[in-house]
Amino acid sequence: MLGHRVTENYDVVIVGGGIVGAACAAELSGARLRILVIDAGRVGCGTTGASMGHIVVMDDSEALLNLTAFSRELWLRLAKDSASACEYLPCGTLWVAADAEEMDVVYQKAKNYEEHDIAVEVLDHKSLYQYEPNLAQGLAGGLRVVGDCVIYPPNCAALLLQGIEVRENCNVCQISDNLVSLENGSEIRAEFIVNAAGAAAPKLTAELPVEPRKGHLVITARYPGFCQHQIVELGYLKSVQKMEKESVAFNIQPRPSGQYLIGSSREFAGWDDSINRNLVNRMLTRACDYMPALKEMFAIRTWFGYRPAPMLSCPPPRLASGDAGAGESKNGGDKLPIIGNWPKVKGLYIAAGHEGLGITTSLGTARLLAAEILGQPPPIDPAPYRPSRLFRENK
């Protein structure tokens, strides 16, 4: 019958089948709730499928360090138990310093990590090349973060969703009080609704300050042994912070297959669905500046995704040392994800705004969200990530 609404009932409806939504579903599944995950496409094939899968502790701010360190701990447990399915690679992260000024950043980062019991190793010029001989000559040194690792995000999303009801190629057009309305005219009622729709989350929660920030990846043919670590230039932190229209930074990731993922680019271009060839060329040129032998390698695929960038106006948190750190963005926002109850819609919870750290922080996000929904003690302080901080300036 035309216009007829079929009402279904679940305990939890999660909108978004990427890594964040999948993690939330897996975490809540232990509470014996009836859960439905809805995705507009195929699970794990949106931003999750255009991600590097770098599990990394970031010290931009105290709150970000706490969330990434806690999340990395969860990932190490999961990945080690399911190493083959996750394509787990315990490669560590190597932050590369180009000059003496960036070595000062290395020492500060090392201090921050060590104060939080994160194992690191400061590398001088000589030891840098002992670890990675294919780096360009003349670099000053670096910082090796031992416990960081790499996983394959689409496989991990599928693993997390095992045994959970999933509805793919299903478009949600509205979220209201305890109600999810679908494009086909049907409705689903739920006590708890989680908006984990990534960069598309503001389409369903209008006041959510998240914008798509497009990023490209290139993957090579197989060249086993070329590099051993996830290698990132320290200038990467600047490219993340600055809310410029376009930026690039060197980032390379080894894959268990012997291939290498090369990044990264950042671009505010709305929902433009074309490859920005000029930006990709800049990205690859930057990569070759740091690893000249890449010029001799074959690239077999270029693609892109949309990072959900938080565009917040609330003041950034401070590191324990009192320094602002890289968490302080050009627009003054705290650069933290938005996790928790959305007070303007009954039963709605948000898990959004993770930018380029959605893979790393997905498991920690899920623990925080599940603790709030189930009325359990939070594993870390949830206050820095709560949606309520978005409305403080308007009071």
C-alpha cells in the first residue's frame, strides 16, 4: 500500500557500518540487546575502505593521547587474537625529523609519551638509517613508537559485525526521538540510536559540526622489504592542524602483502567525487622527497575517501605539561571526536568527528559509548569528547 509505514522495533539502531559503527555494535552486543546496523552502501567500504589502518598513539592533547592509547591497547588485544583476519602487522611508527627544529619536536614528543608509559626510542641520524636505509639522506633523526601497528580496516569491520544484524544499501533520511526513518518510507523505533555515519553524520543531525575532508591513497605493486615501519614526516602534524583547502604530507605504510600504501592528502572539496590529480602528484612528489627509490616503483591503484573533520569552536584541551600541542587547530577547535548523548534528540547518541583517527579510536569510542548507554563506569574520562561541549559557547 502506497505510503504505508512498517514500524520495526530494536533496542539499538546504529546508523553507519564503518569501523566506528561496527565497533559500537560489537561492544553493545555483549549486553544481549537487539541491534541493527544500517549502512547506505556496503559495510566497511566508505571512509573505512579508504583508510590506512594505522593504529597510532597521538599526543596532540592529553585527551587525544588518553583516547588513542586506550584504543591501541584494545586493538592489540583484538588483532593479536585475530591476526590473520585483521592482517595485523606490528610495525611500529617512525616519525621522521627533517632538521634540528623538528628534532626538538621529537624530544618533546618522547617526553610526552614516556610520561604516559608509551614505549618510544629517539633516533639520531645514524640509527634512523639503520632502521630505514631507503630514507633520503640528510634527515636529522626520528622517533620510533614501538607499540603502534597496522591492521586492514574493512576486514576488521566485518569481523566486529559477525553475528550482528546488518542492513546494507539502506538510506536513512531522518533521525528523530527514538525513531529512524528510512528513505523507503518505513520507520524503525529504538530505545537507543547511534549516529556513526562518518562525514555524512550532519545530514542526520543538523547541528553536528563535521565536514568531509577528502583524502587520497596510492598503493604500489609488491616490493617486499622496502620499509619496515609506518613512516610519517613530522610535518604531517601541521597538515592535520591547518584547516587549509589543500595540503599534503609524507606517510607510507607497509602491508603484509609486500605492497605499500602512500599518503597523505587533505582537501576541503565538499562531496566532490573525482580524483584530484594535481594533489595526488604533489603527494607522491613529497613521498619521493623522503624515499627517492619510490620513483622506480609501480602504482597500481589510486582512490579516495572523506574524513569526518570536526569543525569545533570550543577551546582546545592542554597537555599535562601546559603546552597547547598539535591539538590546537587554526579555528581554535579541540580536534577531538564527538562521543555521547545528543541532548536535543531523545535516545540519540553520537560517534562522529574522528577525522583521520577513526580506525585507531573506534574501539575506544565504542567502549565510552557503551558505558554511557548501559550506565556503566567509563574506562577513561568521557568529558572531553561529550557533545555537550559544543553548546557551552552558546549559553
